[in-house]
Amino acid sequence: MIAKTKEFLTEVKAELDKVTWPTRKETVSTTWVVVAIVLLISVYLGVCDVVLAKLMRIILG
């Protein structure tokens, strides 16, 4: 059991050494892109919700 765990952790370390990690600048810029897209989608869904709610009030009286 311990030997398998040690082998697994060794393989994990070897795979992590192959990873190309993003720079701080890349991480910050992509984070801002994600935040902007989330805000845009939130506004879009909010507008859709308001429009559909008003439409339902009109239809149902």
C-alpha cells in the first residue's frame, strides 16, 4: 500500500513538472475576461427575466 502511494506521488510530481504554468500577468488578464463575461451574461439574463416577467403579467392579467 505504501509503495503504491509513493509511486503514485512520484508520478504526480513528474506530471506536474511538465505543466506550463501561466504567468501572473496572464492569470490576471484572463481573470478580468472571465469577470467581464460573467457580468455581461448576468445583465443579459436579468433583462430577459424582467421582460419575461412583464410579459407574463400582461398575459395573465
